[in-house]
Amino acid sequence: MRLGRVARECARPSSSTGVVLVGLVVGTRFVPLPPEAELATVAGLGVGLSFGIGALLVRVPGVARVV
């Protein structure tokens, strides 16, 4: 199956998704929020941050080879 242009551009930055989401989950454990608010926070921030951080990481020469 061939990937489209958007899918190819999103494939490498998506590698940081797990690390960012785990970090956000651990970070929200210490904030007194109901579980629904934690879910909304992690889901809302997690997607944007993970792809943003991933896009920046693939541009760093040493990290780009690993990712």
C-alpha cells in the first residue's frame, strides 16, 4: 500500500508519541483533576505536542538517524 504525502510526513514524527503521552499522564497524576479532565488534557495536548516534538526531533542531525 502506498502512503500519501501527508501520511509520509507524519510517519517519522509519530515516533515520539508514546514518550510524550506517558510523560503527560505521569505529569497529570499530581494535579488534582477529575479523571475526565485528565483524559481531555492528555488527549488534547498529547497529539499536538507529540507530533510537534517529533517534527523537531527529526530535524536534529544526530537524532534523525535514530528516529
